[in-house]
Amino acid sequence: MDTSRLDSLRELARKDFANLASAKVPVVYLGAGSCGKAAGADAVKKAVLATLEERKLRAQVLEVGCVGPCYLEPLMDIAAFGNPRISYANVSAEHATQILESYLVRRDPMPGRAVGHFGDAEFAGIPRFFDLPMLKAQKRIVLRNCGFIDPERLDHYLATDGYEGLKKALGMSPDALIEEITKSQIRGRGGAGFPTGKKWRFCRDAKGDSKYMICNADEGDPGAFMNRSLIEGDPHAVLEGLLIAAYAIGASSGYVYIRAEYPLAIQRLCKAIAQMHEVGLLGTDILGSGFSFDLHIKEGAGAFVCGEETALIHSIEGKRGMPRMRPPFPATSGLHGKPTVINNVETLGTVAQIVRHGADWYRQFGVPGNYGTKTFSIVGKAKRTGMIEVPLGIKLRGLIFEIGGGAIKPFKGVQTGGPSGGCLSERFLDTPVEYESLAAAGSIMGSGGLIVMDEDTCMVDIARYFMGFCAAESCGKCTPCRIGTSQMQAILKRICDGNGTEADLGALERIGKTVKAASLCGLGQTAANPILSTLRNFRKEFEEHIKHKRCRAGVCQNLFLSPCQNACPVGMDVPGYVSMIAAGRFEDAIHIARETNPFLSVCGRICDHQCMLKCRRNQIDEPVAVRVLKRFIGDLARDRRIAPKVWVSSERRPERIAVIGAGPSGLTCAYFLARLGYGVTVLERLPVAGGMLAVGIPAYRLPKDVLEAEIQLIRDLGVEIRTRTTVGRDVRLGELFSQGFKAIYVGVGMYGDRAMGVPGENAAGVIQGVDFLTDVNMGKRREIGRRVAVIGGGNTAVDAARTLARLGAEQVTIVYRRTREEMPAFADEIREAEQEGVRIILLAAPTRVLVDEHGRVKGIECQTMKLGDFDNKGRRVPVPLPSSEFTLDVDTVIPAVGEFADVRDLFRDHTVKTQRDGTIEIDDEGRTNIPGIFSGGDVAFGASTVIKAIAAGERGAVAIDRYLTGDCTRVYPWRVRSRSPAPFNVGAEPVAYPMLRPALLPVAERSKSFVEVQESISSEVAIKEAQRCLRCDYREEEV
Amino acid sequence: MGAENQSLQMVLGQFPAEAGSLIPILQSVQARAGYISSQAVCEIAQALRLTESQVYGVASFYAQFRFTPPARHGICVCLGTACHVRGGERLMETLQRELGAAMGTSTSDGRFDLVRVACLGCCALSPVVKVDSDIYSSVTTMKLKGIVNGYE
């Protein structure tokens, strides 16, 4: 062997590279992979070159590959003045100029603008890049050079010990080489995980004078781009591995089969191969070892199936890319019938390092049976998207939450393994990322694409999507795949269109299993994985699409009018009333809205507006202020005394229904029952009607007269409300039936305050949250102290805190055990509380209430928390920090840490089924296990929102009607959705102004008064805001 | 006709006359002429001693090849999984409506081809749209008009 030329090249290269690294001349690194370019790196490069030119600055510009966090692209790094290399993220052309001028001219590296640095020690307060949450758990072995070398320079690769592996390999016998790779236990990284050493052995042992070595760079899995990044960032790493593999198996000729969709990678590959020729690393007698090898590039032509070995081989042979039966396997009979090894890009990229450092070195990473590292792409709805490399064995939870930052909206699931893989729900988050564990979970490792999905992803749509993909990419050769995939696709499409039946699910499973068992190649054999796994893990969504024609994620457009209407638990016709407001037809708006919801003014003040979270206008700027508009029409109805014109049945029913609890759920149930013609009596234990609306929510959020006016409208329909009547005490539940009521709806809510569970809880001066609010709202002022602590972070806690501030407490402090982002209370409520002087202490929880000699509260001892491991929802569990106690000097404590239901008195004579937390167990319609007794709202769901309670009341009314009439086919007019008749100019551009923010009462006027904080708006303002609506309900067929 | 034939012969001359050259030849022909004409199919078949139906059979298997002249610009909407999950379908719908062309066809004025591609590999910055050789990331329906207007 003669490596002298290579060695001297390497010497020079090392010196040059060391010079570069020392940054005596500033170096500007630009992320120039396809991702970087797609994010705008070319414009940045132009700006960099222009700035250097204009300011006559000396600097080297290096275009490097992907360092991983693609969501930070375009990335520009500067190494200068002996300082560590500093990385700047999301750089535009303007930023680039600014930063260059600041650092290279004025020597100010703008630390506030930097995302990280690559030095070892502390520097300018900038975090270490590899300590960033996305990078910390990573171990970059195959990706070691990406982002640090110029991929178009051979000398950079040589400087980082490139081709040292090849040197060592050529000095070993092929058998010893294969032995080493086998010992490392590296498994094929293309997806199947077959032991690489074994594959090489088979080929080595196969009879044949000419053998082929192929690198499979046909990375077809949508969502996976790691192979592309590796080739773009460090092509020689792959080529060195390819050469080593060729030597091991005895191949004299080889190919890189690469997708045509990767033009930049192809370009870099071509250049690298040319460089290899120049220095004698390809061709005859490589490095004087006697080993000869020639390498060609073959481009794929857009067929996913060509990632399959035999299809790939046929494609190279110039045929249609159709797979064939195996055995014989390519290792014995492959390209042109000769023994062939096909290895994945990442596998080859790792091989050179295994040879250099040894099998034992490789096995220090990963876990037994799954040694080494693997690259993954984290894409989809993750906060931090990009490419990563981690040791195998890490849990899915670690990948998605620690590294990927979790999902942007609540996490729903993750898809692994591409179209051959499966969708895993949150209960799989502890699955270790290993070949066998993922297969056992119903998915596969695949090439490493991880698609993160959140509540806006419809799992039925995802199954349909993957099936469509497989059907389109099926080569057509074998019947099970060709016919099976299109049949399953057709069924899924029907389900998404709202025409699915129960039988469809069984059909999908049957066809899926057949396709899996009988298909010729991996594409067909795994095509059913996505649908089978989504059916197993997300069956409820399929059933909702079929039984209820409902797409909860708001994706399947044939199942809903608009995302806002779909997100609303009541299904309010939001585009209907908003478009009427936009047209100035306020009365029409009122009637449309009242059809589905009696509480317009109430919801217009306190609803958690799921509609606004799904509003498509969010994609432009901000949502339409639906809640404010709803309040506007509710208040207008009252001011102008507009009686509601809603559908009312023409027949009067003889039956009478008893509703227990005059809260939002009970009153709504009464509202719809009255409209259906029933006689309704509502029995309420408190002296006032309204439930939590009256006694839980303070008047500055919901004025009493506003609530009373809407309750009156329900009375006007003939509903009788009897207050000061406690069922279970004043009258027994059974007696109601004997009094002639034919059905009962239980909507008693949740009024029990959960205990904090700390000593001293029963001291004088500790007042439970709900009790406290009830007393204030009923006018029974309680004696409160001067310094008050409120424990909890939900709306009850914040309501209590803001109420206390108004009652004259000197200092009100909220103590919450998690972080601000996790507080369940509405963000604007929290903000207004702080404006009003409420102090918030986060990450703290009480451990004991301190009591003076009279048994009164004198303080509260708390412990600081820190955030521990992630739970299944992606929230970190708070864990107490040892020795972190502190004391708050308070004389009153208001715990508001949750509520519980207690229906034992009510159901003393009946055995009602309850859940573990005391709530009543109901089915989808609201039926309890006792015939004739229905329920809904907080007492059945647990503490929830007003709009959900209203929805439950409506469902209860329908269930009662069905129960009493026996008719399950009836169509309820208010449930029928139709497009708004309001005119719409579909060609017009959306109006450009931002979301309306109604004025708030100045803080000075808020203290000591319970006057409503949010001010009302004028008609002009309402019309203007309503015109921001994009009219998602509009369909072109409507002429 | 003459120019096309010359170009074709040049391509054919660059590759060994064996079956394995078929796909690279087709790729090279399409790179120059923009599509595979029936003339090209005929010439390639002759050069490689295959039948026209064999050549056509291979060419039509692969999504990359087209058999009608391309429009002035090609819009590729990526419908890979990451792009799908972040709204790729909506982009395709919008383009179909705005351009008045169905997916897989061209606008009547010959300005744009509208195609779907399975994955361009820029998944972390989805959804992605490619026009000619320019790749645009994190595309929204609002940005589409501006992007498309840049191509005459």
C-alpha cells in the first residue's frame, strides 16, 4: 500500500484547517444545505459578500452543511478575534449586515442576538450551543462534520481524519473487516435493521467473480431528510464507507442510487467523486492496495418503491422499478444477477468510524441489541424541528419533549417510520426507540422520520393520507397491494366525507391484514401499518367521523361548516351571526345565535372561545374577536328589548320534566325542553338562579343584571324556576317521579372545594375558594384580612384574587405550583389581576398553614418547586426542591386547588353509577344508569367550562325527548347547519386591520368596585370587526 | 425538429448503448427538451435496440417523466407528511383555484405546470413549495400570491 500522497495531502489539510479554526482571519459560516436555502440562505450569502466587500473586511466565507436545528435557519456563524464561533439564528439579509458590521467592525458580537457558541468555556453570557435543550441529549457521530466543514472540499474531510478508516480497512483482510463490523453489531439504518456485518458476509461468501456495492440514497419517506443532509454536509463520509464496504465484499463496481428530488446532494456527490478520482481514491489499485473500484451515480426518477432493494436494482438495470420475489436475496443474486450489497447512506456514513475506532468504541453508545446512534428528523407540529442524532434506547418522550420541545398545541401523537410505520398516541411515550420496541408498539423505526401531531391533526385524515400515498406509489405488480391500497383509500375517503359506516372499520382491518400478509414487497407489506395503528390507538376519532359525522380536529372539510363552528362544543353557527353583524343585520344575528345558545351575553363575557383558537384568520394575523361580537348582540338584544325568535315546536307535550340545578347546564336543558313543548320545573337550592354564573363568577366579569336578563328569557318560554329548594333534603329524588315528572335532569355542578392536604388547613382564616366567591356574590361579605394568599392557578383562584383586591385586601398573593404558561386561568384574566396589584408566586406550593395562639392564620409555609419529568400531556411534573422552604406572612388563606362533586344526598334512594372522583357516570347522550335520569355539566365531567355545560344541557334535552317519544330519527331544527345567507365577495382581499381589543376600565377605577371591567363596543366597531371574518362557511356551489 | 433531433443524438452519443442507460438517457433528454416526445421515444428505442412500447413502458412508470411540453414555469407543491400536517393540501387547493388548473396539468396560458411531489426533503420547514429550482419554505396561502407573481 502506498498512502504517501494521501498522507502529505492530509498534513497540509490539517494545517490549513487549524488555521481556519483559529480564526486569525474571521470566518463566516453559512448553513447551506437545502433547508438553509429554502429558508433564505442565498439572500443571506449575497448580503454577507456584499457587506464584506463594501466595508473592505477580510473574512473567509464557508458554506457548510446542516448542524441540526432547521427551525433556526438561516443560520450564520462568525468565528473571529480568537473568540469561539458564535451562532446567530433566523438571520435575514438585513440582520446579516447588521451583525457583521457590529462584530467585525465594532467588535461587538451582539450577544443578545446570538443563539449559542461553540467554545468550551463561558463566553459573553451566550449559552453553549451543545448545551441548548435541542442539542444536549444528542451524540453526533455520523453527523460529526455537518456544519463544521465545507462539504465541497476534500481537504476539510482529510483534516478531520477522513479516509483514515479506509487506510486501516485496506490494511486488514476482508474477513477481518467483516468480523469487526459484525462485532460492532451495527444494524442497517434504512429501516429494517438487518445486521450489516451479516449482509456483507452473505455477499462475500456468495459465488461470483463480479460483485456490486450500492448505496441506497433513495430516501423516499416523506418527513425524512437525514440522508440528504448527510450527503450535502459531508459526502465523503458516505463515500469512504461505501469504499470500505466494497472492499469487504469484494466488489469492483458500484453505484450511489439517489433521488432526483435532491439536486444539491447529487451535485455535492458528483464533486466528491471527482475529487476521489483526482487523488486516486477511485479507479484501479486504490492507494496501491490492489483493490480497484469504480463508482457511478444513478438518479432515481420519482418512484418511492425504488427504495426497495430489488426495485432499485431493476431501476439501475433500466427497467420499470418493480420488485421481485425473494429469495434469492440481492446478496447472492442482485444487480445483473451478481452478488450485491445495498446499504443505506447512514449505515455507510458510520462504517468508516467503526473501522477507525473499533467495534468496542461503537458499542459504548446505545443499548444491547440496539447499539450506536441513529439520526432522526423531528418535523410536523413540534416546537423545535430539525435533524438530530441520538443513542438508541432513548425514550420517545425524550425525543419529542426534551429535544423537540413538545408540540405547539396539545400533543396528540407521533408518526414514526414513514408510510410503513404507525401512529403512536401518548400512552406510548415511554417506548424506548429501538427496532423491536417500536415494532411491538405497532410501528417501526424506519428511516427515522418523526412526525409530531397535535390536536389540529385528524387521525382519520392521516390514515387516508398515508393510504393515498401508498396507493399512488404502488408499482401495481401484485394484486393485494395494487387493489388493496386503492380500496382502503376509497373507504377512508368516504369516511372523511361523512359517508362512512360501521362496517367500514371491519373492512379496513380485514383488507389491511390481507395486504400485509400477501404483498410481494415491503411497500405493500407495510402499507397497512398506518391505518391499523390509527384504528387501534385513535379508534374514537373514526367512530366520531362515522357515527356523529364529526371531525374534532377540524380537518375533514365536508363534515363541518367552518372551523369555529366545529370547535364550539355547542356548534354555534358562528359564521352565521358574525356575517350578519358584518352586514349590519343585528336582529338576524341575534336570532341565529340564540337558536343554539340562550346565554349570549354570558358567553360573550366568559367563554373560553375555542372558536377563536381555531379561527383561520389566525393564519393571517389574529382571530376574529368572536366573543366580543357575541356579547355585543346579546347586550343589544337586551337594550333594544328584542325578543328571541327561535324555533319552537307547534305541539305542546303533556310530560313535565324536573331539572335539578339552575346553572348553565340545567337552564339550557330547560330552554331546549321548553322549545320542544315540554313543561319544565327547575329546582335550585340557592336563593338565586344561575349556578356558578351567579355565585362563582364575580360581577366585574359578569354583572348580575346581565345574567338575570338572560335567565328571564328562559322563564319567558314557560320554564318555572323554584329557588331555595334542595332536592335530597326538601324533596326526595324519588318523590319527583311520584309528583308526575316523567324525567329528571341533574345539573347540580361541583361545589365541594378540594382540600390542600396540609396541616393547619382548618384554622380560622382559611376560606375555601368556591365558598368565598359564593358568599361575596350573594352579598354575604366575609371578614377578610389584610394580607391574603390564594392557592391555585385556575379561574377560581384568579377570580378570588381579583375579588379580594376589590374588597380592600392590602396585599393579595397567588401561589401556584407550576409555571405561568401552565396556569389554567385565562391569560387576560391573569394580566388584569396583575394590573390590579395581585402578586403571583410561581413554582411554589404550601406545606403548612401557620397558626397563632388563637387558632387564627398567621402565615403560610411554602416550598419551591422545580419542573421534573414530562407527563403524557407534555407538561413537566413539579417536584419539590429540598431545603427551599419560605414563609408568606398572611392572615387569610383561600385555597382554590380544585372542586369535587358530592351527589350522595341526592341519590340516597338510588344506586347511581359514579366515577372515582364522585362525578356521575353518563354516556355520550347524557343518560345515567337509572332510566329516566339524565345528567351533564360539571357534576358529570368534572370542573369544566360554561360552554361545555351548555352543550351538555342541549344533549340532555335531546336525550330526554328521545326517551319520552321513543323516536330516534327526529331531526332537531337547531342542529341543522346551513350556509349563511349574508352576502360575501369571495374575490375581495381580506381587510387588513388587527383584532379589536375592547377598552378596559382604568385600573384606578377598578379597585374597590365591582363595576364591569371590559367596556362595551359600538355598532360601527362591531361591524368593522365582523368584517375581518374570512367566511370559511362559504362554498362555491352556493350561487 | 432538426434541432431537437440533433440534441437527441448528442445525448444518445454520451451513453453506452445498453439497457442500463435508458433512465439516464430519458433524464438527460427531458433536462434539455423539457419533456419526452414521441420522436424521442422512437429514437431512444432504436439506439438501445428496444421496442417503443418498452421504452414508453419504462418512462411512464416513473413520475419524473412527462410527455407533453412543459409550461414556462413548474410549481411543485410538496405533499409529504410533514407538509401535509402543516397545511400542504390547502396550498395545493389554493393554487388550483387561483391558477384555474387541476393538479398534474398546466394553466391554459402555458405559464405554469402544477404538480404534486412526494417529498423534497425540507421537512423541518414545511410546508414547502418549489417553483422551477427555487424552494420556498414555511409557505402560507397568504404568501402564495407573492411567490407566484414573481414568475412570468
